Amino acid sequence: MKNIKFTKMHGLGNDFVVIDGRTQPIENKEKLSIKLADRHFGIGCDQVIMIEHTPAADVFMRILNPDGTESGACGNATRCVADVVMKEKQSVACTIETRRGVLSCVRAENNSVTVDMGEPLLEWNQIPVARETGTLYMPISPDAEQFPERLPTGVNMGNPHCVFFVDRLATVNLQELGPRYESDPFFPERSNVEFVEVIDRDHVQMRVWERGAGITLACGSGACAAAVAAIRRGLTERKVKVSMDGGDLMLEWRESDNHVYMTGPMVTVFSGVWHL
């Protein structure tokens, strides 16, 4: 029998099983993530996070979904891993490599963390979508010509996002619409799906269906995508609060460097040992 040490963490209810792969070799990562993420027969989480060695940064963060697929970005998990690494280093800053690239993280007020999530990718072949098109109003719905404002905006924040703006978030059937657009042929790599209600110029509310995970209480990269989409459409200022079911993140898409900066909390819930 093999024992795997883990820590359960969350960012705004978006929860993770974090495993330090630097100190314990992990085999069959995809199969293990399916077992660990199961909320009935495993520990239960939205994603399994593995911390690994890399020459490019303090650590490499591998993100595995409950279905065993690997994700390129996870903002909430990045803050959790940053908290672990900064405590380990006894520092207020660290770098984390992901499939997205190397992300810089710093300790912010009230023990929160700010992550430089990098530049948003906005071209059709960067998101990607199936055919050449504009991404501000993507022609995915049958009523594209008659109601263009209903069309989603595309953003890639290390993973693809499809952002819809709605009048009332409470009326959205996320359980039905989320998987429909995640797996739409328009998105050859599938997509995260966000529905956003604009409260005012500095505040939006969002619900999310995550690719490979389903409905989650929060999504850091999704909040980044929602902010970028709202700013592109002229609906908000460059600094905006994104409220989700699990809480709030502060986002800023800076004109000076075109990077998106995300600030929010993280929590360590408990540590334990998984017996294989």
C-alpha cells in the first residue's frame, strides 16, 4: 500500500487537493486525479494540483480535472500554491510555472495574494475556435444577426473561455447551458463557460461552468476572462470586482503592460494521507 500526503485548500470555495510531487513520486497522475476528486469515493475537489520541480520558476503547478484531463491555468489554485511556496521560502513573492507560462505572485493585504495572470489571448486561433471570426461577438448562436449583444466574447487565459453577458444571472440555467457550450463544435478544445451580469462600472457578478469540472463556486481564470470581456465591450472600467458564488476577486487589466492582475484569498482546510 502506498501513502500520498496531501493538503486540502480552496480559493472562494473552488477547492483543491494539493500534492507535493517534489517529495513523493506520483505515477498515473490522470487516473489518480479521477479517484482523488470523486466527492463520494475520494477526497473530493474541483481540481487536483501537483507541485513539481522546474528550472524555470520556484515550482511547476500541474492542474488535473476530475475527468483526468489537464488544464493550462487555474487562478484560484495559483493563489493556493503561492501561499504554500511563500511560506516555505519565508518570502512575500514567488514564481509558479504553469502550462500558461511563469506567473509572478506577491502577498497582498489581508493575507491575500496577487497573481500576474499574463496577457489575455484574443484572436480566434488563440482561443481557439473552429473558424476565423471576430471574438468580441462570436457567432455561435442561431440568432447572431438579430441579437448580436447575446453573443459571447472569447478570451484565452491559459485555457479557453466563452463569456456571455445577461440581464439577470438568476434566470440562467447553468446546468443545461454550461455543458452545451463547453462541448460545442465551435470550440475544438472545449471551453469554460461564464455568464456575467454587470452590476455597475466597477462590479460584475458571474457564474461559471468549468471545462472538465462542471459548476464550481469560483474560477480565477474565468473571473479574469469575464473582466477582460467586460472591458473589451466597454461595460466596465479597467479595475473591476468579480463576484461569484464563493466570493469576490479583484481584477485589473493594466494598460501599461496588457497583463491581467488577480487578487484574492486562499484557505488551507486540512492535511491528510491518502492510502492507495
